[in-house]
Amino acid sequence: LFTMLLVVTSNNLIVMWAAIEATTLSSAFLVGIYGQRSSLEAAWKYIIICTVGVAFGLFGTVLVYANAASVMPQAEMAIFWSEVLKQ
């Protein structure tokens, strides 16, 4: 639950992406906790599908950072959402 809250409240792009990944892992644990073979299979499928989605999310995050860094006077500030929204 904390990682889901961290995704929404994070101002830093790196922390946000790491929290999304942690949310995926904790959710996969909850899917597979039941202990049956079918729930373990579902947890692995969930991890595989979410890994593809998180990879696309990482690509989008890199694109946002690259575009923001190119138009901001201080490129290192492009990692913060509050600074990106000011531009």
C-alpha cells in the first residue's frame, strides 16, 4: 500500500518509477500467496505482463526527462515533476 501511495505523491521521476516497480512486485506476492499451483502460475504471468508494461513506462519516463531536460535551463532539475510543470 505504501508503494502505491508513493507513486502518486512522488515528485521525483526515479522514485516514482522505482515505486511502480515495487508495487508490481508486492502485487505479485499478493496474487501468489494463496499457495496453490494456479495462484503461483497467475503470479508469474502477472510478473511477466507487468514487466512489459513497466518497461514501456520506463521508456516513457525517459522520453519525458529527455524532452524536459532539453528545454529547461538547468537540465538536472528536469527530474522533478514540479519543475517540469512550471515549463
